[in-house]
Amino acid sequence: MASVGDESCQTYSGASERMSEEIMAVSPEDPGENEISRLNFIKVAVGGMCLAYAAAVGYPIYRYLNSPVQREAALSAVKDVTLAGADKLEKGAVLLFKFGPYPSMLIHHKDDSWVAFDAVCTHLGCTVQYHPEQDKIVCACHGGVYDSHTGANVSGPPPKPLTRFQIKVANGAVTVTRA
Amino acid sequence: MSKVYDYLDERLSISELKKFAGKKTVPLHKYSFWYYWGGISLLCFLIQLVTGILLIIYYKPGPDAYNSVRSLTYDVDFGWLIRSAHSWSATIFLVSVFVHMFSVYFMKAYRKPREFGWWSGMALLILGLLFGFSGYLLPMDQLSFVATKVGLAIPENIPLVGHTIANLMRGGLEVSEITVQRFFAWHAVVLPLLYLPLLMFHLFLVQKHGNAIPPSEEDVPMEKRKSIPFFPNFILKDLAMWLVTLNAIALVASLFPPDLGKVTDPLGPAPAGVHPEWYFMSSFETLKLIGKVIPGMLGEAAGITIFTLGLVLWCLVPFFDTSSPKGRNGRYATYFGIFCLGVLLVTTLLGYVAG
Ligand code: FES
């Protein structure tokens, strides 16, 4: 403390010289316990205030930026979606639809069975496609292949099967439900 | 901690900077209070920069402008607050810029060698007003639409080239979504690109020449003049002013968020009591007053001429008020300043009372 005081005596002029003299008067040689604890207190108080301001400014900005994320999250919480007219889907055909924010697919197989999958590849998230000729679900990004009846990952990089949804085919609509 | 400091110091010479800042002093006298207003303007500008970038994230210029502002204000979390902060900080920015300008004027801080500080400051003020004018249209509600239409009548009245300039600014013969797109390009790209380097230049000059002292201080003998170190004393006081300003903006922005008017109807009649933002009120009212004395286009032209002349005179003050500390020249400049300030205040007030 004393050395800091000395330094400011040399470099500062006028008002600050008086200020450093005041400090010297309080602590002539080395700072007492009181002085140190007071300094620490000021440090903590200033630091705390800075944090409080950062939080007060940062929180609204975070919420502002996160607003669309939150809205989509609310959307993705939907448990079922009804696809009007989807019961007319021809055999061997596929219908892509959005389940909440995510792309999904409904397949009407040639044997008249119906399945619906989450169309997001379990590898790195590309949207998969149904190939009717080979009766397979394929991901073009890294050549992942899935079974079109069960959604099981057959070959390529995908680590997990596609998520399968429950289906209710009624007159005039197909309802897809998430477990 | 000290290792990190040493690492940085060896490469960035922080200690040299500290030594330099420690040697710098800021004069201390009874007008020292006015030294803070440039800093307050700077803080407001920084807030404008941050909130402006945040608004761009949701704002859509062009035909979607109104709807994007509506959903930003009413649907996006805290969108109303960011918009409100941008709008209020703009107002406080211009207030502090005006205070800064008049305090520099009356302290005669434009004298040699600070002429370029004065001129760059005037250019920054004009850019600031253009920021305000272009930003006001962006929500594209009824009021901003009408205000822009009226405001564009001013360049329209410049002889010979006025019509072409106004059309180019509008991007057509009428204010439309094309105008919003253009104003957005000005507001968010062109003006900041012009403003930032000019601001750097302005700040560099302040660093170079230091704070000017008013003529009354010049009479005080050298050894009796007081000063405080720039670092840390002045910086700390400056930061304290920033904190006060930040709190003030936060308070008014959360208590009085701006509304969004009705969607623009290009065929709708102008709503009653149309008036521009407060910082254009003076020129608006003056044009109205002159129009009463000299009716028609002639009055309009006379008004614009008077304004332009006044502004030119204002900018040229370092030439007719030379560095002689006292004497007649100096007094005339002060009278002219008081006159201008008076006209600004009176016409602004009249505008609100009459409006
Ligand atoms: S993302 Fe589908 S295979 Fe890689």
C-alpha cells in the first residue's frame, strides 16, 4: 500500500496527491488488518455488483434469443398428429409430414401394412427417404440404410433404429401417435 | 494472475499504456461536469449497437416489416424490452449529443487545435439524426409512414435536384415497402459504416488533444489550475455516469415501452396532430412558422435556406471565433450560440404546445 502511495505521489498531481496523503495518514507503514478486510469487502461488493448487472442484462437477452427455441420445444411436445385424407395413400407410397417441428414419414406398404417413422437419421440428423423399388429407407448423407417395416438400422453408420410411431387408420384420416 | 499479466504485457505492452494513461490528466473546474456528456453519448451509441443487432435477428424489412415488429413486440420474450431500449436509448443518445455539442460550443472547445474534433462531431450529429430518421420508418406503422412522407418533403424542396434525391431515397414516387428496405439498408449498414470510423477519428482527437478548458479557466494561472488523473479517477467517474445512464435507460425502457400503431394504410388520411420525433420538432415548427409569413413553396425554400445557412455558420465557428481568449470575436460567437439554443428550445416547445 505504502509503495502504491509513493508512486501516485510522483505521477499524480494536485487532487490525487492530497488523496494519497489521506491514505497514508490512515495507514502510515503497512496496512492494518482493518484496511485489508475493507479492501476485500470493496472488491467483493464491486464484483458482486458487476455480476448482478451482467445477469440483469444477460437474462432478458438470453430469453429473447431463446424465444423461438422455446416455441418449437412447446410444439415438439405434441403427442399426436392427424393427417386428413392420408388413408387414401396408395400402396407402396410414402407421405412426408411434420410431427411437431420434425420431419416424419408415413408408409403404406404393398402388403397393406402401415408404418410411420421419425424421418431424422439417427447418425447425424439428415432427413431419410423411402425407396419403394428396394423397399428400404435410405439416408443419402453417409449411406445409412434402415428396414422399411421395423425401422431397424440395417447397414451404414446409423447407430440406432428410427423411432417408430403408432398409427390408427380410420375413414378419412390417419392418426400418428408418439409413445 | 501475474504470469498472465506478464504474458500479455510482453506482447501488448499494457504497462506502457497504463503509464500513459496515468500521466494523462483531466482539468478540474466548475464546468467539469460537462466533460461527461461525450461519454454518455458513447455509451448510448454502444447500447444502440447491441440492441440494434438483437433487433435485426427478428426484424424483416420490406413487406413483412410491420408484422415482424408486431410479433417481435408481442410474441418474442422480452422483445418489447429490446425494442423499447433501442428507442429510448436513441432519444437519450440525441439528448446527450446535443448537450455535448452545446457545452463544447460554450466552452469554446472548438478553437485551435481542436477544429477537427468540432467538425467530426458535427458530422456525427448529422449521421445521428439520419439514424433517427431512417430508423423511425422501420416499424412501418401509420405514424412512422406519415412522418417519413412529410420528412421527405424537405429534400424534395432542394432546387433542381430535390425531386431526384427524394425519389432515390424513397425508391419510388411514394413511400412503400421498397422505401423500408432502403431505409433499413441505410440504418443498419451504410450509416454504421460511416459512423464507426468517424467516431474512431473523433475519439482519437480527444485522446490527442485532451480536454479543452473553458476561457474562464484560461485566466487562472498555470500553477493554480487543478486536475485529476485520467486513470483511474476520471475513468471511474465516467463509469459511474455510465451506470447512472444505464439505469435511467433501463428504467424508462421498462416503464414506457413504445407502442405499435395501426398498420399503414397508403390510402388512409393522415391522422390528426402529426408531428415528427422531438429532435426534428424545431425544424418542423420553424418551417410551419415561416410558411405563415411567406406562404407557398417560397416559404419552404426560405426556411430550408435559413436552416442550411445556420448550420454552415455553426460549423464554421472555429474560423470566426479564433483562439484569442477574450475580445469581441469570442463574445459574438457566444451570442450566436445563445441565439441558436434559444431558437431550438422555443420552436420545439411551440411545436408541442401548438401541436
Ligand atoms: S446422417 Fe444419415 S447416415 Fe449419416
